[in-house]
Amino acid sequence: MISVKNVYKYFGKKNEIKVLTGVSCEIQKGERVVIIGPSGSGKSTLLRCMNLLEEPTYGEIWVGDQLLTPADPYLHFDVIEASRTYQKMVQENASATKEELIQEIKQKDLLRKREGSAYKKELKKVEAQYRIDINLARQKMGMVFQHFNLFNNLTVLQNLMLAPVQLKLMTKEEAKKKALQLLDRIGLADKRDEYPSKLSGGQKQRVAIARALAMNPEVMLFDEPTSALDPEMVGEVLDLMKELAAEGMTMVVVTHEMGFAREVADRILFMYDGVIAEEAAPHDFFENPQHPRLQQFLKSVL
């Protein structure tokens, strides 16, 4: 469903802030994956890279067999072999195997912009075959943010209808019917004509989830959806997320809610210092953590 391949994400003018350092993971269709970890570990950045709200510095993001990011030459042997750098190394290191040379190029980050026309041709070939417009990909990926991100100048109903109509996925009548069904489902049909400023935090987040569902997504990404809520409002949002999980929705959730992770997740990823330090099914994750930093983290939050 979603493949994250050797993703690095750096920030700053000189890439001095290294947030993700070589992250790879696979999200299968129908799977519920929860990402946890201390603040600053790269959880939200990884999630945002999955739908290119943050573009990886290196690495690739795939949805099925479609490439969302620019092709990373270091992930394609044919591209590396077409480079001037590789050709020069072959001449200078006749005894080295192809695998050894490619490994050295990757480790030392030797590829540069001036690698020749053959290199550019191979790179373009990969993108022509696999790359998809990110806006088309996002139609399959619902995103729910920590701070709701509703349009305050639109009513609840208008918030739900906006994207399907503007992207010409539904007529206004179809979008309205779908929106009303979703509002009824989340228990907020009576709020259809209210503006977000009139809603509680829990109501806003449920509307935000319904807005994402209005696009009929294949996967839902949740970025700490309850962290901005008062404690008494957390349950109503988690209950809705549990319903989606029970229905088989593919979900990737960044959260601090350990109870939700234990109950709903098929697999939990623990991020620390820009990498996935450990991953396991909930029982093993909580009952038999292996990484010392995870052991310390669980002691502090449980």
C-alpha cells in the first residue's frame, strides 16, 4: 500500500538539522500501524513525508506501484550504472565487483548533477514509468491534523463538500448527500450549518475526520489527532477511529495514546533519533520491549 524507502529528511539552509536518517517501512492494505516515540524523534515528519506535505531530502515514497517523490538515483542500479562516476570507478577499480562499486557510491554519496546524458535518461525513464502527480495520489490518502485545519469561513457541511466538488470527483448533489451521511454517522448532523468556531475541539476533530472520509480514501493518516483536545473530548475521537479500524480502513496513526495503540494497532513503530528503533505487534511491543530507549519510554508513559 505505502512503501517508504530509505527516506532522509533534513531541514535548514545547509541541511544541518537531520530529522529522518534512512527510514524504511511498509504499510499493507487494511493494516493499522501506530507510530510512537518521544518528541523530536521524527514521527510527524515521517507521516507528512508519506503524502509529500514534507518532501524527503533523499529516498522515495510509493503508493502501490506509483512513485510520489522524484526518483532517487541511489535506489536504482540501472541509474547508478549509467553515471559517469560509476564508469570512471569501473576503469580505476577493475578488480571490484559491481555490487562493491555501487555500495561505495551510495555510502560516499558520490553522484553529482553532472553525471551525463545516459544517467539523466535512465532517471527520466524511472519517473516516466512510475511517477504520479501528487494531487492524484492525495485523493486516495486522507489526512487528519493535530489542529483540525478546518476552513473557518465555511460551514461544517461546506467543509465536507469542498474538496470532492472542486476536484470534480462528485457533483454538488452527490457531495452533499455523502457529507450528510458522514455527519449523521459521526453524530453531528445537527451541526451541518454551524461554523467551526461554534464547535468543541472533539467535534472539530470528528468533522475533520469526516471531511477526509468524504474523498473515499484508501488510507487515512492521523497526525496526533487527540493531542490538542481536552481529556474529556479524546474518547469521542478515538471511538470514531476505532470504528474505522474495525471496518478495515488502512490507517497510519502518530499518537501518544498508548491504550489506543494496544487495542487497535496491528503493528507499532517506535521512533527515536530519526530512525525506527523497534517495531512489533502490540503484545510484544508493550510486554517485551527490546530497545533500551523504548524500555525507558514505556516506563515514563505507562
